[in-house]
Amino acid sequence: MLVRKFAVELGPREISCVMMSPGWVKTDMGRPEAPLEPEESIAGMLREFEVAPSGAFAGWDGVGKAW
């Protein structure tokens, strides 16, 4: 909800706010059996930051997430 509130408050200043899910990533926290390499997750998130509307909850893979 904080991201949505920021999106409304900062929109007039042309500042976008997006909540992003990185997916299950092979990291110390994500464990070796996770399907995503960190580089793949990061590349996907960078793509999504370009197109996701402000206030959205987006996934690294372009799939929107339900609030």
C-alpha cells in the first residue's frame, strides 16, 4: 500500500513508484535449486521498470501481481 500511496503523492512530480518481485533467484537466501540466475532476474526487472505503470506490483517476468 505504501508504494501505491507514494505513486499518488509523487506522480505530480513525475516520479514513478513500482513494487517489484524478483522471482525465486539462486542466491544464499534463494538456495541453489531456485530456477533463476541473478542476472536473468535483474535483466527482467530492468525491462519492467521501463514499462510498468506507477503504483503497480510487477514481476521480473512481465506478469503483473495482484495486490
